[in-house]
Amino acid sequence: MPPPVTIEDPADPRLAPYARMRERDLVGREGRFVVEGEVTLRLLLSGRARFRAESVLLAPERLDGLAGALEACPEPPPVYLAGKAAMSAVTGFPIHRGVLAIGIRGEDPTPAALVPDAPAPALVVGLAGLTNHDNVGALFRNAAAFGADAVLCDAATCDPLYRKAIRVSAGAALTVPFARLPAGQDWLSFAGERDLVPLALSPAGATDLADLPALPRALLLLGTEGPGLPGSLLARARGLRIPMAPGFDSLNVATAGAIALHHLARMRDRLS
Amino acid sequence: MPPPVTIEDPADPRLAPYARMRERDLVGREGRFVVEGEVTLRLLLSGRARFRAESVLLAPERLDGLAGALEACPEPPPVYLAGKAAMSAVTGFPIHRGVLAIGIRGEDPTPAALVPDAPAPALVVGLAGLTNHDNVGALFRNAAAFGADAVLCDAATCDPLYRKAIRVSAGAALTVPFARLPAGQDWLSFAGERDLVPLALSPAGATDLADLPALPRALLLLGTEGPGLPGSLLARARGLRIPMAPGFDSLNVATAGAIALHHLARMRDRLS
């Protein structure tokens, strides 16, 4: 790897991508994203992520522990070292762990390109209107755990590369392929074009998850916990229900998604 | 209900249980706990919770919407009204929703009392060393969704009546019976005494969840995500594994718990 560069001036232009982190979480970063913490940085450097690091910013005492991962990185990024006080001054909030990196988004794939061609098996997750970063992050973690091929997001769903979503995903947002459904394209026409059976997970779904026949190609659609999936979609997709204790119908959306993905993946015998 | 009392002096002793909320989250409240937000307050007032409200503190504009729930409360608590500025001054942080209450913990039940007597069916969740309030709250939500009889916590597990745990549980921490395992009592001797089959959920578990025979009486043990359950426990309980995609073995503990509870509850045919 290139020799690390110590930078203690928070105004140094090389640190500009790390500046005012929380404000820029809200407005976006023009082709970049932030990774924080050792687990996700290791993933970003490993070559298993779909993205590459533009730079890494470490507190000096973190360098030794990460040197091996930096050495092994196929495309080693520049490494900047700054004390936690300087890191906090740049980012605008207290940095405790001393491990940050900027990733490059690259070109977004098209949704169609992420779905294996029929008749190969395919398991795709569709996120409809999920605006909570914890839920989106958790769903990526569950999609990775159960071997989904891709996650598709509608226009209202928040960015899977938002800082907190990456962290909650335990890095899965960096590895599971995802794409944004184009405006004007609806889920059911997409499912039809790609030969996927659309499944709408909902407490009102007509089919009990356990009664679902094995489906070689499925699109599992998940909506927000309150309003749920739009009625137009529920009416046209196959409604799938997770039975619950009498009087209780409230599971977290990422938890419900995990139960359904576990079942779908098991039917395909993809797990180990 | 008694007529609501307007209190705009943050030093009024009737508001003392609401004071310095975050500091007191850490040190405990001597037999009390805080409920925040409309969903959980409605549950506390409904009679479906295991606890009763000592008092309710509302921003005046929230009274109309909650009047029906207050009227219907079997043991109506005093209702104090204070503007959000006064509420924030008392609690020490910005109160946005304007809905707070103090609950009374009452006597803790013993763990043994919460387990239905053999040979009746029993499904009990055991939390070992879970110190994250989100995970504990989420596990209560999942325990409620899948009809667990009780949740038992070891000494290291955090308080299910911590403010954030109640919120994340969607109120289930107020309804699902729970108790603390006494110091010196270990999980396996407890399971033996109460005639429960101890199941240890772990990525290293020998038995695939799908291969588990129907168990009329089970104690599902869940540990922290990092270190997991202690080796001594894994060696003596039946290890249960959720198969995952090759190369991935990381589910959130509350998510893994939901998948296992769904499976166990389904085998008992308790769901609707």
C-alpha cells in the first residue's frame, strides 16, 4: 500500500469528502458514500464488496490492526492518518472508533441486469417505500444471509449506501447487488418482464407462508410497517402471510422479511 | 377519569418521576418505568398490560386524542398537562410527541411461576447476556408475535422496561410476562426443574432448525451476536442452527430468534 499520510489540518482538501458528515448524509455525496468501523472497512478493502475505496481515514492507533487488510487490498487506496480530535473537527461529530473511509459508488446497474435469466432460479427482494435506514440495512443483512440474488428499491426507499444503513447491514449493503426501479416502472410489470412470481408480504395476505409451493423465480415485495404495500399491488400480487399469535399482527418489516426469505431460500435448498 | 391538572412549573413535585430522564434511564427508577408515545401509552391504559400507570403527562393538544383511552382505563391515573417546553425542561431533552407516562413495576414474578406446569405445552425464551436495548425490545416483540409464554433474562441482560426497549418492543415488554433468573441458578438446571427442553440457538448448532422434532415444552436460549452463548451451555443444550447462504453466518440475534420462534410456534399450531 502507499505510505500513510498524516494530516492534522481539518481544512486539508484531501479530507473534504469527510467534512460535515451528518449534513451531507441528508443531501447525498455525488457518487460517494461513507463507511465507518472496522468490520465494514475490511469488507470494502477485501475485494468482496461491489465498490472500491477512494480513501481511508484512520486514527493513528488503528493503523497497525488494519495494515494487513490494507496490504491485501487489490486496489489500495490512499490512507490518511489524523487524531480523533482532528477527525471529529472534520466530520462535525465525535469520532470514537477512528475508522472511516470514502467509497466510490460507480455506475448503478439496471434492475433487469441483476436478475438471473430464466429458467435459472432467482430470488429477488423488492423494497417499496421503506424510508427507515435501520430497516433497509437490516433487510440487506437478511438478503445476504439467505442468498438473495439482488435487492431492488423503489424511488421512495432510502439509499442502501446511507452511512447508518451500511452499518446496520453488517456490510451486506456493500455486497448484495441492488438497483433502483426506474420511475414509471411498476413492480408487477417488472416481475412479468423478468419472469418472476411477485409475492406481497402482508398480514392480510391470503396464502400462509407454509402453504406456498416451491417457486424457482420469486420477487418478494416488502412495504412499510404502518400503511404496508399499496392496495393496487396487494390485489395483483400473491399475498403472503406469516401467521402470528391471536390478536398480534405486528412484526418489524425486516424481521418479517427474514422469516419469508428463510422459507423461500430453504425451498430452493441454497443454504448450508 | 379525574380532571386533568395543568402544571407549568418544571419543579412541581408531581413531575419529579419525569425529571432528568436520560440520567435515570441509567441508574434505574426504584419500582417505576417510563412509557413514551401514544401506542405504548394506549397499551398501558388498556388493561392488557401487566402494569398500571402511576401518572400520565401530556402536552395539552394530545389530551383530546387520548381522552377515550383514559376514560376506558380500569384504574385511571392522574393526568398532568404541560406544554412541550415545560416537558422538555423537566425531562432534560426535547419532547416532540408530548406523550409520557410513569408505570409501576410491581413485584417481579419468579421464573418458575411463568412457565406453565407440565404436561401443558410451554414455549419460553431465555436471554443470556443481551445488553443491547434494541435487541431485547425486538425479542419481546417477536415473543409476543409468536405466542411465547414468557421471557426469562439472566443477570447480565438489560432491563426490558428500559424506555427504549419498551418502544422497540412495540409495547410487548408491557404484555409478555418476564422474570429475572436468580443469581446462581443456571439455565440448564432451571430447564430441568421445569421440564423444558433447552435449545441453544447458535451458528455452530448441530441440529438444523428444520430437522427439530415437535417439542411440547421448549426453552429457546439466545446469546449475544459476537461471543454467542457460553460454551458450557452450548455443550449441554441442544444446539439449533439456522442454515444460511454459504460464507455468511451473521444474523441479528432478534431476527434469528424470530425465525426460531416462528418455527417452534408453527409446530405447536398456536398461530392464526
